[in-house]
Amino acid sequence: MREASAGASGGAESSATESPPQKKGYCWKRLRYCPCPSKDPFYAAYKHADWQLLKQWAEDGLLRLLYLDESGFERISPLTYSYSLRGHQHRIAKPQRRGRRVNALGLWEPNVRFDYGLVVGRFNTQRYLPLLHWQAHKAQQHLQQTGQITVIIQDGASFHRSHETQHHWSRWQEQGLFIFFLPPHSPQMNRIEEEWLHLKRHELSAQLFDDEYDLAIALIEAIDCRAQRRGYAVERFIFSSG
């Protein structure tokens, strides 16, 4: 620990818990991850232009645009900032068993609806396909009612492009469901990332759950509460136990 130089008050000892010294033009802020730079900027620019066009067509009512992504949730929610009494620190005990993550696969139509499914463990082709078949059926109904096709924007995860998945693309297109793949390292183009961020940072922040079941129930309630506050529809896909 380094001592501060003595002043008029006789000097003071710096504390490791104090905020870092202020510098001109700087402030104390949270750091954020940024995506890696694209290895092919021309391809990324091409895909970005297509994405902008899809958004414009969606605003013009020519199609329906959904954003798909997976996100993992743990029994120990990430700790962020919290209000505490001066001189005290808010502490949360860690459980002895870390447990498995609850993963959510969601589809977000901004400010309109949020569809999702939950699993314990990772998503793979066998878990991805039932949810996409569900969406293809909904896309077919939407096409019949409005004449709009549905476009799902998603990243290039391995099970999004597996050989088994590709066998269903033509069938989904017949039902009015099309897939648009994002370029690598472009989470800023996937608007569902905003929803995952709000759920983790605000709805589930600084909470501890006894097991995966309690975590799943809390996540379901958080999604429902956020949908009610923001005024959009929400629907959960129930995976077959068989």
C-alpha cells in the first residue's frame, strides 16, 4: 500500500477500495467487450448492406424480421455494481457446486414478440431443429395471413449450418421461412443481444439460485415480466421429453 504525501491535514493513507484517481477527460466506467475485427472487411461490408436493406423492407411491411441467438445463464449471476452502506460491501456466498448452465435460444422481433426455448446444457442440431420447425410453421401461418415472408437473422454456429440442418432449408423456404447469416464477429448486427444483456444485467443480476430448476423458473419469470413492461408478446417452446 502506498502512502500519500502529507498535506495541510497531516496526510492520509490511500485505500485499495477507493476509486482510482481522476484524470482530466476520464471518468470511472464499466469496460465492455468489442467484437474482433473482421478478417474479410469487404464481405462484412457486403453483408452489412444486405442487413440494412432487410431492415428497411421490414419497416416498409414487406417482410417480417427475426433475430436468433443462444445465450447461457448460470446459477451464480454475474456481479455488477450495487448500492451498499458506506463502509460495508454487499457480499453473496458462492455455492459449493457450480452446476450446469441453462441455455436459451431466442427469436426476437423487436418490440413485437420474443419466442424462446430453454435447455440444460448446450444447444445442438437435435435441439435446434425442433424449435426451427416450430418457427417454420408459424412463418407459414404468417405468410398465409399477411403475404409476408419471415427472415431469421443468425450467426454461423456449427449447428446452424450442419448437413442435417441444410436438408430442411428448402422446406422452410416453401413455408415462407428464410435464413440470413451474419458475417463472423458481428454481434452488433444481432439485435437480440440487447435483450440478453438486459436480462443478465438488470433482471437476474446479483442473484444466486439453488439449482438449475430455480434458475430456469427465474429466467422464465424475468422474460415474462420484461415482456409485460415493454408491451410485446412472448411464447416459450416446450421441448419433448422423449
